[in-house]
Amino acid sequence: MLTIRYQWADGEANAKIFKVNEDEAYDFLTELNEGAPFSALISKEQTVVFPADKIYEIRIEKENVPEVSKSKREKAAKLDGGKTT
């Protein structure tokens, strides 16, 4: 998923979330990094063009990333807290 935060023509902030694959996100970022005044996000479902100078944040998140699972090991015994005898 790709989240793009940008500024509307009237100065209002806006954010859009797009479901894109890695190649589509890479192509969009490459176009931005090459200095294109307008960058097109092209996906299977749609094409959206953004004025590059109005984009102020881009976040990329991978989907279907497995969550961290709980350990199946027994918990470590509680330590004595550093007490000396």
C-alpha cells in the first residue's frame, strides 16, 4: 500500500491510500526522484497524476506481512533482581 500526503490547490492537506504492487510504487518513486513536475501513479485499477511540488509525504507499507508470533518456549525463570548475599 502506498499513502501519499499532498496539498490541494486551496492549501488544504489531503491523504490518499492506494493499493499498488511493488513495481508500481517503484515506478512512481523513480519518476518523482527524476524531477518530473507531474508524477503518475499507474496501477491496474487507475492512473492518478500528482503535482510533484505538492507532495510532502509518501509511505509504503507491505501487505500480508506475518505478525510476530509468540514464543513456544517456556518463559525464563525470574532472576533474583541483583540481590547479593
